[in-house]
Amino acid sequence: MEVILLERVAKLGQMGEVVKVRDGYARNFLLKRKKALRATAENRAKYDGMKAELEANNIQAKSEASKVAEKIDGRDVVIIRQASEAGQLFGSVSVRDIVMALANDGVTVARPQVWLDAPIKAIGQQKVTIAVHPEVEASITVTVARSDEEAERIKRGEDISTRREDQDAAAEALAAAGEFFDPEAQHEDVAQPAPEAAPAEK
């Protein structure tokens, strides 16, 4: 289906452009949210009549969005979750969780404005883009940790999950060394080859 965009749509086009998209995407998203019109002759004429008003509204909305973006940009949002020793979450952090965390921080955004490729499933930090306006974006850091103390350690640059994995690996290695390299067993192993080595030298 061909549509006329009524605003800039990321990865699709600018206001006024005629673009071809899948029918389902057009019906369920672009047309439903009034981001586009079907590209008919009648709607092309309608858009030409709306263009000046749309552009004026867009400039005003963009200006207001820029002020909001300044408040959001660079924020660090902390989300506390239970996780395994290796840092894997019991569950995940979704767009809804980020929207709620921002709301608790005094910032109101809608779910479609939060660009998260996939739910966060591990302890650590991740940059997330907030599309405050089709032409204005802000970037926040989402810190996921098991406690406020751990969140502070992550912010300082400690790689919590790797550090714990290393500790676990080291503990396992020590236990294995204790089993396979028992001092008494090693002494016996060294003592046995000695008689065979002596005749070989003569």
C-alpha cells in the first residue's frame, strides 16, 4: 500500500513523502495513529491543503520536544531485579519497565517512544533511545542490578556478571585441583617411574 506520511517516521521517510509499505503496517500503525494517509488522488490534494498547518504544528511540537529531550538525555535509570550469580535475570526488563522507571523519576513517555530492540535479560548497562518526537531523540542509560549498591558498582565500571563468573570458575578450578592433584597421589605417581628410569641410563 502507498501512503503519504503526515510526519517523519524513522527508517521510512519524511513528512510529505509517498512511501510503499505492507498493508498490515499501514492499517494497524500508520493510518490508525494518523501518521499517514492512503496515497489516493483525493488525499494528495487534502495533504497539500494541510501541509502548511502540519509543518507549523510540527515546528511547535519539535521545539517543545527539544526541551523535554534536554531533561531526559543522559539520564541513568536504575531497575532492580533478581538474577542468578552469573548475572542472568529471572525474567527480563521490558519497555513497560523502562516507562515505569522513568515515570518514578518524574518523566512521562509513551511505550512507542522507547526504542528497545529486545528485552534486557542480564545485569549491566544498556543505552536506550527515547523518541520524544519524530525528529527529536534522547538517549538514556538503563542500569539493571540486584541492589542499589550493585547498581553503583556497575556505574563505576565494574563488570559484575563477568567478575562473578570468574570467581565461580576460579572456585571450580581450585576444587578440581584439590581432587586431581592430591599431594599424596602425586608423590606415589612420581615414585613409581624411578626404577624404570635407572636401567635406561646404563
